[in-house]
Amino acid sequence: MATVQAQKNRAGEITSDRVKWREGGRRDGEWQSETFDDDTAAGVFCDAVNEAGQHWPPGWVQGRGYVADQVADEDRYRFRNFATRCIENKTGLEEHCRVACMRDLERYVSADSRERRNT
């Protein structure tokens, strides 16, 4: 199973995040890793590796990211879907607050992206 590991400098400050896993999930599989500047991107990539069966995700080029024209399930990695999942999974919110957040997401983020596509 892929994991995200914080990389620290000598002062103990987190400088990057590394996703690390064994190819194919086997005990004898070669260690694989990819480094990211932030933990959110590392988390998304970690999920992609786990969904790909402990292999490099389809369309991913090591050190460069997604460069292929066809990426499996590319909607999963779009911001709107990510933001919607974050709001849905947020704990400690009353339902009216969750509804307001979803409304604002639709109003300010999704509407803005539709306008840009139409121009």
C-alpha cells in the first residue's frame, strides 16, 4: 500500500512529501517513489497508486506528472470533484453549513469555470 512520508530538512522543517510503495504491492517488489511540494498533491497521487494496484497510474510519467492525452478516470482529479468530496467528508458541520458550502462551490467556482470555457 502506498504511503505519504513527510521529508524534513536538518532543521526539522517539512520541505516536501514523498509517496512510496513497492511495485505491484509485493514484498519483493522494487521500491518506487515520487516527490511532491505539498501534501494534498501527494495524497491524490497516493490514492491513484492504490487504485492502480500499486503501479504507476496510467498516463503518469515519473518526475513530470500526467502527460498522456488519455488518463484513466481523469474526472476524479478535477478540482470540483475534489472540493465536493472535501465538503461531503468534513466532520463537525451542521447540515445547513454543508448545504451553504456546496451552494457557494457551485456559485463561485463551478459557474466561473463554465464562463471561462464559453469565452
